[in-house]
Amino acid sequence: MANAEQSGRDEAIGTGRATGRWGTVRAVLWLVVAVLAVRQIAVALDTPNDEALMDLTRFTGTPFGGLDLNPLTSAAEQALGWGWTFGTLLLVVALGLVAARALPGPVTRRTALLAAPVAVALLMLSLPVRDTLYLGQTSVLPVLLVLVGCFLVRGERAGGVCVGLAAALQPTVLLFVVLLWLTDRRRAAASTAITFAGATALAWAALPHDSTTYWVHHLAGVGLGGRADDLANQSLHGALLRFGLTGPVEIAVFLTLAAAVAVFGMRRAVHYARDGQLLLAVAITGCVVVAVSPTSWQHQLLWVLLAVVGRVGKKASSRCLWPIAVVSVMTLPAKMMVPNVEILHPARDNVVLLAALACALVVPFLSRTSEYYGTPIPTQYAPKAETRLRWVPLLRRVATRPNLLLELLLIRVVYTAYQRTRLEATGSRASAEEHARQILSVEEALFLDVEHWFNHAVVGIGWLRVFFDFYYTSFHFVVPLTVLGLLYWRRPADYRWARTAIGFTTVLALVGFFLYPLAPPRLMPGLGIIDTIHGVQDFSRPDYGRLTELTNQYAAMPSLHFGWSLWCGLTIAIVAPRVWMKVLGLMHPFFTVLAIVATGNHWVLDAVGGAAVVGAGFGLTYLLTGPRAALGKNGRKADEGVPLTVVSGPPDPVRR
């Protein structure tokens, strides 16, 4: 009995510590929300008066929305800006709180503590909310009214009134009548229709001219607020126009596709509503609204973000793919999601529409009756998986192969962020040249100033110049991607370790680009270095150092050309099973350092800086994840034969 009491006390202490830890995390998240709110206020209020809140003073929504907002337009510009910004942020906070409360059960203690601040933070970061704050639109209010009508108010008629008011602000929200009717909430469906009709009639009586313009001349607002084929219109109608269809053919195709999406999408929404996942059903219905509306502008796409509540995948390692994809689509520009390749432009131009269609029609959300809904297949970890920060997903030594789509998405987003950050790190020409003179002075003191001699020696040998030009331009991306691909396929545990190391290396290099912009030898006037790749530079142009607007020519210290090649060489030397493979891998950084100096693109000390950030990257990986787990082909530790351990995380005893 004493042992049982002691065990109970220990369990209570452990539960209390876990609650305290997650309570601290919750407080930090709310602090992040406060910082985001302050930032949004600062951005909104710093916008020039002639650019801010354009749609509020020149309203393009429904006449009912204009009728409600007309009193605001008479307010002073400064007061209007403050009032609208604070009011919209309060609506965003309310929306996040209601969405967190509407999560389908059972909900763990951790989810219950963190859901609200996470939801509010994601909403504030989303493109629709940022667009709403900038333009002065009411698109947050329809989503909030629908959630309030479905989850907060008591009585079907009161709930229907809320949804009806939302439809009066965004007419295609009337599709929720179908969801309410088919889920046996027919009083709410009737109340929605009556409220919508009454609000529209009231607006027509008060604003007959605007109502005629909206409902008759512009077919429920189509054509108001911009061209329907604009990229901001993420509906099927907008996509068809961008594909070149026009006239009666486009209208016929649009109506056919919209009807099909509405039928199949609403069937899925009704299914998940009856399954007890009403919030997911609302999200699916909202995605159908986005697709079938004649115009779905960016500020009206908030429905898609609600789809993060759906659970997809039987494996724990795949469970985060769908939420990360949705959050990325709703918070990042389309150019960050899809590479700038011509064949992929249709996907890039319609990325939010594709996400909405996937949610409405394709994504296999798990039913609550599924055995994997609450307990997915646990992840297999390598031996000694108790890493220092095992709660960080990207730092865990998982032995099984990670989700390929998730990895590709992460690589794409991170690399685009790297490109953008590198471009923003561009320093002035004067400071970059001054730093170059400092580097040259240090090299002269160390007898390392071989750039001019080696560059001219290579230029004098035609085939050698061609070889180094080809090596410099061809292998910088191919070899690292090949190494990552082979590790992913053959050694998944090593893949995560190596991927983390190159990630840290790249982040540290970005810090160097910001702190020390450096002109490469080929961009130093009077030095006599021949640019073997780009040709002779026109030093009379003040911006000659930026050959294009897509790259930072002063991001030379440290050299990531050499850094990534050294990462490849060390990774191959560590994991390759044959000596000749290790030697071949180490030849890559050797040829790379020769190429970067021969072509005039880097100083010798740039390579030293690249080696330093690579060493720091591997060091941070070791500090945060522990020593690399040496695995054999059978998944056992090579020197001990210890089987893989399954770690699914400590159970959470409290659910609601």
C-alpha cells in the first residue's frame, strides 16, 4: 500500500511538472501573439493614408456590409485606422479562441493549453488577415460568425441567425445551409436563409443603387475589387480565366466544375460532421466556398486555414505533413511554395485554390472511429534516441525514412527563405570593397594571396578554364542534393543528422553575409582578376556588383560554395562503406576550392570561413542531437547490434 501511495504521488508530481512546463510554453506563445499584434498595428498605422484601408473607404463587399460600415467612413482618417486595426485584431483573437474551443475531442492537456495561442498566432501570420488589415475588409467576420453559430450560441435558430449574417457579408456562405440541413439542423438552415434574405432586403431598401450594382450589374460582386483573372482571385473562375478560357465556354466549364466540387465537397463535409468533427466539416465547406465563388480574393481565403484540424496519415511521422502544408500555403507567398519553373507556373499561380480543392475533395482525413485517429503508428528511433532536445521534430534521430513530401516542402521553403535572406543581406559597394581590401591584407601577411596568380594561370590554359567554369556552375547544387537523396533512400537516420548539419551551416553563413558583406576578387577594380564566367565587368556602373536582382554578389564570406562541398565530402567520408568512396567524396571540396579561386569568385579566406561554418554546423548538431548513431544495413547499431527502440512519447493522462 505504501508503494502504491508513493507511486501515486510520483505520478501526480510528474503530471504537475508536465502541466507547469506546458503552462510556461503557453505563456511564451501568448507573448509571441502580443508581439505579432504590435507588429501588425505598427505596419498598418505606418502605411500611407492614401494606401491604407482602401476597400473600407471604397467598399467592394456586399451592400449589407457597406450599410454596416458606412458610419465608419465618416470618421477621421487617423481614428479610423486605429479603430479598424484594433477591432480587426480583437476579431482575430476571438476567432482563434472559438476555433480552439471547437477542436474535436479527445483533446490532450497539451493541446488544451496550447491550442488557443497557436491558433491566434497562425491567424495573425496568415496572408488573409494581413490583407484584411491592409485593405480594410470584413472577411474575418463571416468566418467568426459561422463558428459562433455552430459552436457557441444555444439554440438552432440563434445559430442560424449568425450564419445568415455571415452569408449577408459573403453570399457563398449560403452553402452552409446544405451542411446544416443534411446534418439534421433544419431549423438552423431555415433561420440562415431567412436572416440572409432579410439582411439583403434591408440593405436593398437602404442602398438601392449599390444593391442593384452589386446583385445585377456585377452578378453578386463579380468584377468589383479587381480583374477576375488576377492572381489574387483563387477561385475556379479565376483559374479558368488565367488558363485562357473566356466567354460562354468558360462560364459553362466553371458552372460544371463548381457544381461537381459543391456536390462531392458537401458530401465529405456532412460525413465528417456526423463523425463528430464539425470544425473539420466547417473547414471543408469553407474550402468549397472558396472554390465555387466567382471571386475569392486573398482576404476571403481564411477558410482554408481551418483545415489544419484534420488528421491525416496512419504514421506519427506523417501526421504533421498536412498541417505544415496548409500553414505554409496560408502564410507564405506562392513563390516560396513552388519553384520558379515555367512548367510549374499553373500550380504556383493557383496554390491556394489547389489546397482548397485538396481539402474539399481529396485529402483522406481520418475518421474518429479509426484506430489511428488518437494513436498513430509510433515512430522508430535510432539507438540512444534520448537526444538532448528530443521534443524538436527536426532534431530527433528517427531511424525510419521521413515523409518525402514533407521533406521536399521543408527544403523548398527553407531554401527560398535562404535566397531571400541572402538578397536582403546586400551591403554597400564601399563597405564590400573595404572588407575585400582587409581580406587581401590578411592574406598578404599570411602569404595566401594567390588569387591573381592562379586566376591568370588558369585563364592561359583553355581546357582548364572550361573545366573550372563548368565545375563552379554545375556541381554547387547537384552534389548536395544527390548526397541528401542517397542518404534519404539508403540511410534515413544519417539523412536527418546530415540535413540538420547543413541547415545549421547555412544559417551561420547567412549571419556572415549580414555582418560582413564582401566583394569577391572579380569585383575589385584595379586588382586585375578576370571573371572567367560572367565576362568583363563594367566598373563604371554604380550597381555593377549586383548582376541581377535575384542574387547578392557580396555574399562571399563565408563561401557556401566551398562550405556545402566540404559538407558533402565529410558526410561521404563518414558514412561511405568503401575507402575509394571516401577519397572520391573528399576530392569534391578540393576541386571546389580550386574552382572558386580560379574563377575569381572567392578569396582563399572565404574557403576558410566556409570550413568554419561547416565545423560549427556539425558541432551544433552534435550538441543538440548527441553523437551520430552508426547503423548497419539491418537497422542495428553497427558495433553493438542493439535493436531499434520505439519511442512514441510519454502518455498524457488527462484528456477531455
